Amino acid sequence: MGTINYTKNKHIAYIEVSDPEKYNAMSLSMWIELKKAIDDIDADKNIRVCIMRGNGEKAFVSGANISEFETQRGSKETSDRYNIAVEEAQLSLSDCRVPVIAAISGICYGGGLGLALSCDMRYASPNSKFRMPAGRLGLGYGYRNMQQFLANLGPIFTSEAFFSANVYPAVDAEKMGIINSVKDDVFGYTQALAEQIASNAPLTIQAAKRAMRSIIQGDTSNIDSINAQINACFVSKDYAEGRKAFAEKRQPDFKGE
């Protein structure tokens, strides 16, 4: 049975999708577990960044666990319940308080591609492959999920990916905007990047992420609270520490205060 392995070390959280026999396919219970992990990250102010990956190097996430479709997606009622769980997990990932980095190796298909695009940054190993096979399965994709694709790939590549169900190698995925870049040692690279992010001012990063998410969604209802969050950076102890460290030519020690 697949699981979501969730651990924390200092300021970094780690989420591993684990069902290697099924290439880390997501079951209903795993979507629910993923949402719980993100909720914990949001509540833990010590966490400043998260890395998400699949178990092993053969797959990030191969999509939904098709063996569950008869029981979990065989009727409108069960499909609605399943779709809600998927949307809540992906939305929580997108709206997570801290940056989320996807470390992708191997297969990244369907729901796995949706998960990757819900992360803020995505890096892939040279052997990675990407596909949106919904057109081969007869599945519908919701408004929010499509919004994520359009925000990252634009209408031209989103149309091609959905309409053709093509498989894209990592080099093509980079050109399309699916990933930031290809890295030979994707896990080492994302670990180093997470450590770099964790050393920066967390209040600044969290305010920037929230502003970017609102702009992408075209949501102007939170402008006042976002501005308040940004203004709080200028009166924080971290801002004073940043100025002092710059003057003293040393690395700042940010506390998130």
C-alpha cells in the first residue's frame, strides 16, 4: 500500500511519495495524507522550505492508482469525492506557506504532473519523462488544475500536452516550462537549493510567494493583507539583522521575526 513519507530536519520539510511497485502512483488515501502533511508544514513556523520527491529514481509520481478507479472513481459520487481530495491536496501544495521544490526523477505523468506544477520550482533528472494522458483515459480536468497548466506552460503547450497525450523528455519539458531545468544530480541540487532558501529571510519569501499566487490567480481580494505582510518585513528583526549583516559583510542569521 502506498504512503506519503513526511519528515523534517531543521528548517526543511521532506515529502516522499512512496509506492515503488506502482511507480509511486497516488491512491485516495495518499492524496489525503499529502494534504495533512502540507497542513502540518503550514502550522510549523520553524519550516522554511519543502522538497517533494518520489521514492527511488524510476518515478516522481506516475499518476493516479488506476487499480482504484472501479471502487474510488466508478460513479459520480465516488468520483466527486476523489476529485475533491485531489484538488484539496494540490491546492494546499500551491498555497503552502513556504516554497515547495519538486525533485523529479523518472516518470511524471497525469496526477504526478499536476502535483509537480503545483510546486513553486521543479527540477528534473535527465531520465525524466512527462505526460498528460487524460485524453487516453477519458478523464476530465478541473478549472483549478487547468489554471496551473496555463500559468506554467501557456495556452500553446497546454493545448499540445492535453490534446496529444505526448510523452516529453526532460529537455523538451524544460523548453515548455514544465520544469526549471535539468540536473544530473537532481536530489543533490534541490537539497542545496533548499538549504540556500532556508538561510534567507523567511518573512520576505513567504510574503513574495503569497503575492505571486494572488497575481497568478487574478485574485485582488487579498491585496490589503498581502501589503500588510510585506510592510511587516520592514519592521521585523530580520530586516534589522539583514542590514547589519550586510554592513558587517557576514552571513545574516534570520529568525523569522
